Amino acid sequence: FSPSTSISPSPFNSPNMQLINVVLPLPLRPNSPKHLPFDILIFILSNIIGKSIAKKYTYRLEELKEMKSALNIFKTKIEFTYEPIPEIFLEISKNTSKTIANIFEMAKLEMDKTDAQTAWQKAIDESENNFKEEDKKTLKVMAKMLRKVWFRRTNKSNRPNTKFFRKANRRSQKRKR
């Protein structure tokens, strides 16, 4: 189809000025019952695609909440139990969902070969989850904090604290006398 053109006289009654009217063809697809199955198919496929995209966002939100919970557990265990990081990661991986557990398991396995910072970054990069790149960058910031955490052995964890409290207790008793 090619547009047809017609020339009509100007409304200003000037012979030199003419308007060009362009007439475009009607849509190629008429409204007929033979196109109805195609329309229904497009409608159904659009709905399926939309729902899958929405589920991906829902899964991402759930994974972020679970990761936040796992990191809170990690923080608490580091502060109060003095367990080594690989042991904490192993325990967290047993108590979380599959996608989050994979991150902590990979990090634990990599810590046998490299330091905690590199292992965490590699585990975040290689994990298969619904995180966006900005989420992964935020989680990689934790690797800098892991660099500062020293491995503590659980069998000697309370010795420095008991010595400190004994000394503080002796000082306070001397002041009271």
C-alpha cells in the first residue's frame, strides 16, 4: 500500500497556495473472528511473562530479607561466641534457604584456599540468585569488614575476658579499702 495524495484548493481562495491531504490506508488487520485465537494467545503470553517478572521481584525481596537475617546472625556470633568464621558460615548455611545457603557454603569452601574477604566476594559473584548488581555491590562491602575480623579459637575465647575482669575486680576492691 502506498499513501494516496490529493491536492485541494486552499481555504484562503489563493490559487498559489494549495494544501496536500495525505490519506493513509486503514489498519492491515481487520476485526474478524479468525484473528481471535491469535489475540487470546498474545493476551495469555503477556500475562505469563508479567507474572514471572513480578515473581522475580518477590523472590528478590525474600532473598534480601533472608540475607539480612543471616548477616545479623553472623554479627551476633562474631561478637558473642568467638567462633571462627568458617564455622559460622557453615552453621548459617544449614539454617537458611538454598540460594542464601549456597553463598555461605561457597564462601566457607573458598576460605580454605584464600582469605575471608576474597572468599566472600567470589561467593557473591558466583551465586545464582535474584540479586541485582547494586545488591551484590552492597553485599561485597561486608568483605572489607571480614578483613578486620580475626579468626578466634573457641577454646581460648573466654580467657582474655576473665583475666580482664579479675584485674578490674582487684582494682575495685583496692579502691574500696
